[in-house]
Amino acid sequence: MSDTKSQPALDRSDSRVRHDEGITGAIRGFIDRVRSGDLGMLPVIVGLILIATVFWSLNPVFLAPNNLANLLFDAAAVGCISLGIVCVLILGEIDLSVGSISGLASAILGVIWVKMGLPVPLAILVALAAGAFMGLVYATLLNRFGMPSFVSTLAGLLAMLGLQLYLLGATGSINLPYASFMVRFGQIHVMPAWFSYLLALAPGALMLWLGLDRMRRRAAVNLSNPGGMSVLLARVAILTLLLLFTVHYLNQGRGIPWMFGLFVMLVIAMNYALTRTQWGRAMFAVGGNREAARRSGINVNRIRMSAFMLCSTLAALGGMLAASRLASSSQQAGTGDVNLNAIAAAVIGGTSLFGGRGSAWSALLGVIVIQAISNGLTLLNLSSSLRYMITGGVLAIAVIVDSLARQSRASHGRA
Amino acid sequence: MAESPSSSQPILKLRGVSKQFGAVQALTDIELDVHPGEVVALVGDNGAGKSTLVKVLAGVHQPTGGTIEFMGKPVTMDSPGRAIELGIATVFQDLALCENLDVVANLFLGQELSPWALDEVQMEVQAWTLLRELSARIPSVREPIASLSGGQRQTVAIARSLLTDPRIIMLDEPTAALGVAQTAEVLNLIERVRDRGLGVILISHNMEDVRAVADRIVVLRLGRNNGVFTAEDSNSDLISAITGATENAVSRRQARKLEEVGEAT
């Protein structure tokens, strides 16, 4: 870290601010943030380690590569739904109908593709459009009539469940052909080993490249580089080693499912949109203070519409992924715990129920926690009754952590 | 209306603007002209309609009657975004900033640089430059707004209004939460903005500030125009226009003080 000449960097001229330098500084800054209630991803990572240790000690199969690959197959569908939930939660809204939308999408897929014999892409498009339309309806109800999303989506939950049952008719279930790409994508297709290793290297390389570019540009305009080179290199090294180890371990078994790859790609795209675009800034602004956002010239109605439409479209996609995983469109699709699992995953991952805080990564980490619990309990041969109770408990803990962290942030002046 | 000091065409021209909230007539037939390079102070007692007028001009509320002309053309401002587009920047007294975003994000909210790949470095540099210009005492622009004091927030809000390169700036009680040095800086800033040929509408209860910078002082009372003054006019005239009577709480208090002084000597 070299400040240019005698003149202090533009952002280093105020003597009241402690400037954290190097790796020790970065760690000290992190501890300060956690103490003041800015927990970020910490609770979910601690939770994951805890869950893995408990289940592994009860049944070592839990951490076997093949079981983890299965877990990833299962995680993709709910993960997609949860990613959409993150969008509406950031606005401080909620969509309770994502389970029903996912079920409806799987029914539409089954009816158009198998019953009517039309091409799959058409079926997928229709299902996605149906999802987007529902989001449009919720946003319009909220924008025009001020109907709280809690109520409108609860009504939507019932209405779409009805539509799903109506579409599936008396038989109640449509089997999707096993030999089709759709089903093989949901059950069998994994990445080739060399490709997965390449993918494991990509984030580190990207991080290094972006980090160096950022440091160069900041130095050019006389801004300081907190942490500097050492922290950047340490981060890149830790991330790359972690990913390489994970990929290597999973490749001992079946490998990494393409379906999970699709989900991670969506998470990365959403993360970019939320943190690096004007739209993402507007999302957080509306979630933090709607009136201030409106007075800044942000079209609040349009932002809400985009969030609800994204949410229900992703829910429809999740429903189709679930259908391809199960090779069927049934009356049970999207019912039961799908809804709450998706919402719980987002909250467990660290997206606040109160709006204005959250991240696309919370969908990824949260859904892995949810699936790990469900997978572990299944391995222990415990019934779904117990699974529901334990998942409910974990959700309650996550919300309590969110609430406490929020109070702590308020008292530390961090909103 | 008094003769306007400038012969040029007004940037903003209000004729007969009214606003009704249910049974309450908040504004009645308001007339207001703002010329380029002119500071117009808007004064009045609590409930005189100053803030309502500001919100109408900022597109937050829609007027129930009258016309607003901007640069000679009649306009309707149906949203705050429309007002900003036209070139009317507003510093609100309340609800202006998002507490969960940092200073840079708040400054550029709604007009971020390169919308599809936010240029954080450039935004941070511009933020520091602007805050330096206002001699703002802000320790770090990467902290959430929630960690700033009231005065620091006010400075951020003022800085933001200057970012959009507006034609006219409205400041609703800009100095209410500021320290002595910052107040002086804001007044300097108002003069600098005026010298650049922008119109300024200043709302303040502080007559000292108003007299220091205003070219014209427009008095509102109970939602109506109640006279136009200049800084040269006497304080008692101004106060009687604001309170609506020559015989009022302020004059009685002054008379009593005078009597006390008279008795003492």
C-alpha cells in the first residue's frame, strides 16, 4: 500500500477514521463489522459447518461424494425459487405463492409437452410466461390498489393451486419421458471433470483480474486501496483452494450436476445485477426507504414490477427443474414445504425480511443448508414430520438472528 | 407582486397554483416567479404552506389548480423523476436519503454513472470532490448514511441536488441542522449557485440567513401570497406580513423589552 507522495489519498484525509491496512487490518475490520451486527454470510457458514459435523458423526455417508452430488441435484430447483424470493425480500415484500407457481409451471410443462405432444421449448416458454404474468398481477395489485403482497400472494397461492389441479385433471399426474433431455438433465447429466476444474479456477482468476484493475484505477485517481495486494491475493488463494478441493472431492463420485451449474450461473448473474447495475441500486434504495427512492426520481412501481416478475418467473423455472428431477408433473408438485423452504433458504442465507439488505449468494448458501438438513434426516431414516419440525426451528433461529443483528446495527449506527 | 429585479424571462412561473388536502386548502392562488441568477426566499409561519409548495414543485404532490411554467412552457410534474428531468433539484427537509446505502450510493441515487456496469471509482472521486467543495466533514463515503449525524446528512442531501446540473434548486430548511461553519458554507454555496445563473428557492425560518442571501423574500400566510419584500425592508414589516398583523406576539414582546429598557434607564 503506497500513498502517493506527501499528499494523502482523497479518502484518507480525515484523521477520525481508522484505516485498516493489510491482512491484519482486513481481519480487524471484519471483526468490527460482525460486532456491530453486520453479520453477512457468517451465521450461515457457521450453521453449515455445524450441520455437516452433526450429520457426519451420525452417519458418515452424509459427506460421501455421491450423496453430496445428490444434494446438489435437489438444491437447484428450490434454489432457483429462493433466488426470486431474495428479489422481493430486498424490497421488503413477500411472495407466498412461489410454491404454487412452481407446481403450476410443472403442470403446464406436463400438459403441453406430454399430453398435447408439442415441442418442449414451447412448453417451457409458456410456463415461464405464466410465471411472469402472475408477478405482473401481484405488482399491479400492489401499485394500483395498495394491496399488501402478503395478502395478494396468499390469494394467488390458492388460485394457482386450483389451476394446477384443474390442468392435471382426474389422473392427477403426468410422467415425463425418461429418455428425454429434460429428465436426463434433472437426474443424470454431470459436468466432465476437466470442465469442472476449469470452472473452479474461473472465479479466482476473475477476482484477481477485477481486483487488479480496480486497484490500478483507484491509484490513478488518488484513492486508497484498503487491504491492498496482500488481502486480494489471500482472498483469491483461499477461494481457489476451496473450490478446487470441493470440485476434486465431488469428482470422486458422480461429479457436479449441470443443473446445479445452471443455478449457480443464475446466482452470479443476479449478484451482478444487484450490486453492479442501476437497477440493483434502485432495488436496495426502494427496500431501504421507498419515499426517498421515489424523490430521487426512481420509478418505484417499475422496480416493484421487475422484482415480482423476476420472482415468479424464477419460481416457474424452479418448478420445471423440480419436474425434470422427479420425471413427473404431479398434484403434489410445489405443495407441502416447497414454499416455505424457498423463503427460509433466502432468510437463512442472510437476506433480511425487513427489506433493504440481502444478496444473491444467500439463496445459494441458504438452500444448501435447507437441503443438507432434509438430506441428513432422510439418511437417518427419520420421517418427514420430524424434518418439518427441524426446518421450522432452523427458520425461527435464522429470523431471530436477523432481528437481533438488525437491532445491533441500529444501535451501532449502521442501519 | 413586486417588480422582478431581472428583465429576463423567469425560469419558473407559477400562476394561481392551489392544493387541497381533503377539506383543507393548503395553497390558494399562489403566484411565484424565479429568474435565472436570483435567490427567492420563501418565508412564513408554521402551516403557511411552504413545504407543500416545495413538494408541488418537486413533483411529490400534484396541484389541484393553476399553472406552472418552466422555461416559458407549461409543464405538469406527475412524478419526482419528471421534475428532476426538467432541471428542478430539491433538498427535502425529511425522507431524502436511504439509510441502508452508503454516501456515494445516496449521492448518485437515480443518476448513477454507467447504469449497466456502475463506475464506483469515478463516483467515489466525484463524491469526494463535491463534498470537499461544500467543506463537508464526512469521515468516509463508504459508510452507510445511518452512521452520519443530522448535519452531515443535510450536507449529503445538498451535495446530491447539485449533481444533476439543475436549472433551479429548492432548499427546504437547509441550515436547520447545521453548525456555524456549515451554515456559512451553505450560504456561500447558494451565492455561488446563483452566480452560475441558476435560480434558487430558499425556505428558512432563520431571518438572518434569509436576509444574507435573498434577492426577494416572498411571504406566505395560511396558504396565500402575503407580500414580497427585499432584504432592505424593515424587520417589523416582514414579521407583520408573516404573522398577519402589526399587533402580534413578536411585536408585543419587543415592545415589552423596550419598556423594560426604558424603565431601567
